[in-house]
Amino acid sequence: MRMVDIISKKRDGAELTAEEIKFFVDGYTNGGIPDYQASALTMAIYFQDMSDREIADLTLAMAHSGKILDLSAIDGIKVDKHSTGGVGDTTTLVLAPLVASLGVPVAKMSGRGLGHTGGTIDKLESIKGFHTELSKEEFVHLVNKDKIAVMGQTADLTPADKKLYALRDVTATVDSIPLIASSIMSKKIASGADAIVLDVTTGAGAFMKNEKDAVRLAETMVRIGNHVGRRMMAVISDMSQPLGFAIGNAIEVKEAIDTLKGKGPEDLTELVLALGSQMVVLANRAPSAAEARKMLENALSNGTGLEKFKSFVANQGGDPSIVDHPENLPQARYKIDLPARSTGFVSEMVADQIGLAAMLLGAGRATKNDTIDFAVGILLKKKVGDQVVQGEPLATIYSNREDIEDVKEKIYQNITISDHCQAIKLIHKIITE
Ligand code: URA
Ligand code: CA
């Protein structure tokens, strides 16, 4: 087999065989196939697309390029949740303990943030002492004991994806449905979940800018998962504006705690309930999503979700006092209000740009090696649809530098105030297998 023949076959629009796909993935992972041939193939895939069968074969080849995590030592149906990315997306911090408090084992592998999207691990590390470098034995032990653990991605998980993602990032081939679907699903399959709930975001802050593409990506991933014997569900959720009010690390932890106390933002709470009820159903803990939702609402109002969050933090070395004393989280030196320049309704908040404004403060990374300032971020005071009077704060900026004209200007440029507005629908669609 020759790589050049595989490239020309895909370039001309033909379907690749499972053997050809495996030849490429293995060869690229072990260094036998050079970057220039891999980038030619990914560009051919970008333009010619792939069949479901090809995507499933690509996913499996990538999943098997490294170690597959064997979680069979965990009792029960392990359900994972994955988001395709967002701004201020605090969902996992609320969802994982809430679902675990109902007895569903949550064994979650999470990533760090890059660019305008934040990572769950970074947010958790804003809690003093919290660590996610668990051995497989510790991970399994914690999930069996307390139904919840979050660990960072191990170095030997899907090496093919690590290499390919870095290549796609610099060859303009990230936003390709077959490449995104296989990248995400290979990691989910390798990390051992039995059932997977996908939060596929759509809008300015997401990979998929419109609903049609988001639905196609979601359906593709659901089919891949089913094909390899995983139970699957997908929710298409809005990411045209940031989720909740907080965009940062420590301030998102605080937002998660407020939400577990039943005092969280409406959109974050709703998304948690929508995703959580699907997770509970897939874990066979409730007969219907409606029943599951009631159970989750109870766990919010009676504080069991919050208690689970506290023990989860303590289990992984973190300081649980932050639950009752959020002032023990890292605090920014300056809290600066951003007054509205006019009166009207907020009609647009461009999610990715607001995420980039938070990054300017130090809340995110521009490159993999940047360090994060956990204390800083943006706390929105208004969301799309809200009325605002000139001079009223649109947001409070948490900063460790005094001069933040650049950040203010970026936020102003990306919040529109008009004399009318349209409310945003949070959940666009739910896709079942
Ligand atoms: N997230 C991933 O893990 N992979 C992609 O290709 C896109 C988003
Ligand atoms: Ca948020």
C-alpha cells in the first residue's frame, strides 16, 4: 500500500477501505507517513467528505492508536458527557456531581482549554489543592466509592488524534465534520464509557456556526457510537452568547456552586437538566427523561448535588471550604463595572469574542504553554433579551491589571443594544439513537 494512492483516491472522491484508513492512521502515528502527506489527505477529506462507514473506521483506527482505558472494574453503566466547546461553559462542574448524586457512575476524562474555550480541568484547578493526575486504580476506586472522579487525559490516549489535531490546527482543516466526529468519538471510545451524551453547540462560540451543520455533526457521532456498541444521545444547544453569567475559572466554580444551590443562571440550569436527564435515562436509573428531570430537580433543591460536589473536591485533594466560603477561591485585585453606553435591549453578545476578551485578561491560553490566571474573568450582568438602561453595568470585569481599555473595548464591540430583540432558544434539538 502507498500513501500517495490513498491520497489520490480520496482526492477523486472515492471511498477508502478500512485497511487504507488504518494504514494511514498507524503510519502517521508512528512517524512513517510525513506531515505533508497527512495534510494532503486531511484536505482531501475536507473537500470530499467521508461515508459513515469510513468515519467509523477512522474513529476506531484512532481509538486503537493508543491505550484503551478499561473501566470494567467500575460497577454500573458508566455515562460520559462531551461538549463540542463553548464560552463560559460551566456545565460539567454542575452536571457531574448532580448526576453522581443519583447513583450514576461518572468517570470523566476532561481536557484543558485552548483559545476562546475554557477547559474543565483548568476550572477545577482554581480550587486550591485540586489535582486530576490520578492513576487508573485511584480513578476506578473513587468512582466505585463515591460515583465521581475527573482525570486529565493520559499521554497514551489516542496519540493519532493528538498529532492529527495539531496538524489540522495549522492546515485549516479543523472544521470538517468527519474529522471532528472521529476526533471526539475516538477519545470517548478510548476512555471507556458505556454510554455518551453529547452537547453539540451551535452559534458564534461553537465550531458549528449554524444549526444544520450541528445536527449533521451530532447525527454522525450518534451513528458512530451506536456502530461500536455505545448508547448515545445528543442535545443541540445554543452557543451564540456565553453560557450563564461567568466566563473565567474561579468565577465559573463559584457559578457552579450557586447553581448546585439552586441559585444559578437560568440557561445553565436548564442545560444541566436537559443533559442530565438523558444521562440518567441512559444509565437505566429512570424510565423517562421527564422522571429523570424530577429526580435531578430534587437533588438541586435538597442539596444532595452540592454535598456530592463537596466530597468530589475533597476526594481529589481540593479545599472543600470553598463551597460555603467562595471567598477562599482566588480573588482578582480589581472589579471593574462596564456601564452600558445606551438604553434598550441586549440583542447580541458574540460568544467567541467575549471569550477572547476574557483571554486578554489571562483567563485562557493562546498557546499550549501559556499559564492561566484563575482569578480573572468576566461576570455578565445582562444576557440577550434583557432590558438595559444607559449607565447600568453590562458586566463586571475581574482583573489583576488596572488598565483594561483593550478588554472593555472588545466587550463593547461585541454586545449590541437595540430598541428590540429576539429571545434565544437554548435547546435547539434533541437527537436520540
Ligand atoms: N474537539 C475535538 O476533540 N476534536 C475536534 O476535532 C474538534 C473539537
Ligand atoms: Ca458560565
